Amino acid sequence: MAAPRELSIFIDESGDFGPVQKHSPFYVLSVVLHDQSDDIAGQLDKIHAALRARGLSVDHAIHTGPLIRREHDYRWLDLPARRSIFRVLVDFVRLCEVTHHSWAFSKRELDDTDKLVTAMSRAVGTFIRENLAYFSKWDRVVIYYDNGQREITNLVNSVFNAHLSNVEVRKVVPSDYSLFQAADLCCTLTLLREKVATVGLSNSEQDFFSTPKDSAERALKKGYFKTMDRKRFGT
């Protein structure tokens, strides 16, 4: 008897439900999708070895926002070291058999929690309906979220279960799943793309991504946005 076909979906968010502020004009939601029959053990070994080589534990959860801003675990690391860790995660996503999709919502336009949650629920629901043939072919769809924000936990449970009958939702510990960290990366790069197109990058983002040859905006477009676009769901 064939093993059941299982799709894993890792969900992460970037932003908060507070009023719009200069440092948080958008709310981003990202999903990373992985066919469990596609073996990524080799890529997991590579990311674990890369973390160890950089003085981090193999179960370290890479958080890209703090990495860029030199916060928390990364406050003692210089710029080349932090860039190197960021690239480790980008290469992991690039080489894995995964796809992703992200949504960015303007908090200026959606200026209270109800409006924002409604817009997100509608967007995720539309995504599922437009790809219903894809989602329906799996025996089981397992969704991983860290329950970081109650509104997203409720959205995940309600929207996916409203459209699909084969869903299981699990709470994830970020350090246990590199693919959850991949969703964090997708959130960050989606947010950066929106900021490049609208309000501009922060000083820490400018410093992190700029090179002697390219501005931060150009370096992002050449080195990161194109890479992630190739892994976009449906391409």
C-alpha cells in the first residue's frame, strides 16, 4: 500500500496589529510548501554544518529581521558574519524542492485589526480556491505555525479548514524546522521588496545589503529577489 501523500505548509508573519508606524507600514504573511516525498535531508545537513562552521548550534533558528538589525543573538557579530548567515538560509531555500507564496498588506489602508484580518482571510481563501485542484490531490495537508499571533492562529484554523477537508494544524518550534525559518526569510524579503517600492529601506537594511558595486536596492533585486522569484508557487 502506497504511503499517503502529504503536503507540509509552513506559515510565518512579519508585522503587528498595532497602528501604522514608520518602521512597520506593512503586514506580511508567507507560506512555504513542501511535498514530504521530496527528500531534503542533504540540504538540512548542509545548513546544520554551515551553522556549526559559523559558531552557532545546529538547532539555531535563523531570524532574519534581527540578523539584519544586529539584534538579540547577532548583536556581537560583524557585518560579514551576519551576511554569511543570511546567505546560508537563502541557499537552503534555493536548493530545496520547495515553493512559496507571500502577501503584503498596507496597514495605512487596513487601519484596524478587523480590516487587516478580513483582508488576509480573503487573500488566503482566494489562494486556496484558485489552486484547489493542487491542494485536493494530497491525502493530508499539515500546516505548521508557531502560534506567534493569535489572529493568525485563528485565521489558519478557520480558512484552511473551511476550504479543505484533509487539514491538520500543528504548532511548530522554529528551531526544529528549517523550513519554518525559510518562511521567515520569505516574509523578510517580501517586506523589503515592498519597502524598496514605497517608503524606502531603513539605515540598517541599507548597510546590510549594499556592496561596493551596488546599492542595497540593486543588490536585493539582483541577488535575492530574483532567486526567490524562481521558487514562487505556480512558476
